[in-house]
Amino acid sequence: MTHPLPRTRADVEDLLPDDGARAWLTEALADAACAQTAPAVSAPATWELRFAAAGRHCGHDNADAVRTLLLTEARAGQETLTRLYRHGSAAERRAVLRALPALVDGPHAVHLVEDALRSNDTRLVAAAVGPYTAAHLAPHAWRHAVLKCLFTGVPLDAVASLAHRAAGDRELARMLTDYAAERTAAGRAVPGDLGRVLTLTGKDPKEL
């Protein structure tokens, strides 16, 4: 499951292990703030290098929160987000995905979500089904994202706005029913979350 990230700088600072990490964050955020007015250059900006190094300086458990804060402080645009995603580690890609709702208006970054959903990295898949995806992913692709979560074992609590998007969705119900039948025919257990989302579509799981 993807847990909500701390939303403010104070929240993130409270997570950090020591004064050294907090000082590093202060410098990194100052670099990120400068990016809003700095002219474009071919080499990576200082804050982008800090984005990559966040785990080393702030702890790997805190890196998602730190990286997301850096992205929002820099007001990273679609081109920057795409570059950081394409060239980043799985952890860096997660941060990009989780920052999308704050930084991208409209469906212009859906290609990043679609790429993440092709991964078998469960933490990346969980990050890909957050609020940005709930708002902008097309129905057919969103249904497949739900199935991807079931297939890879990502808890459906990670899927933002699940109840809203699944409500009355007959096509999703059909896909879930077919998936359950395939699992049963193969002698494999049906994921427990499947019945839950099937109920949201309006279909009774007892009919499986």
C-alpha cells in the first residue's frame, strides 16, 4: 500500500534522523526554489542531483517524501518530470508519480503512469494508481490498472478514488469475473480484494 506523503516541509523535517539531514534538506530546497527562475541549461541542475541523492542523505525510508517536496518546491514542469522519470531509479520514479497531482494539470503526464503500470515492481505500481491516475487515466486503462494490482498483489487501498470510479462499472465487473474464473479454473486462489471491488461495481461476489 502507498501511504500518504507528508505534505509540508515541517512534516518532512520531523521524519529526518538528525540535524545533518535537516541542514541538507534546507540547502536542497533552496536550490530547488532557485530552479523556478534559473535559465534552462543542458547539465542537470543542482537540485536534480540532490533529488537523486536524497536517500543517502535523508534515509531511504524518507526519500519519497524528500524527493516529492523537492519537485514541488522546484515547480518541476512536464519536461523535467519526464526526464527525471526516464533516467531515474525505481525510487526516483515513485517520487515523480506521487508529485504529479500537484504539478501537472490535465492528462499530459499519463504516459508516465502507463509506463509504471507495465512494471512488475509493486511499489511502482502502487505509486502509479494514486490521485493523478484517478483523475486522468482513461476508463479502459484504469480497469487494467485495477487488474494489475490484483495480479501483482498490490492492495486495492492504494487505488485512489476506487469506489467512485468502480461504481456501476459493468465492464470492470465483467473483467473481474473473467479473471476470477481463470484463477479458479487453474486451481489458484482468487485475491480477496477482488470481491471487494466487484461489490463496488454493483455485482454480488457470491455470483462468482
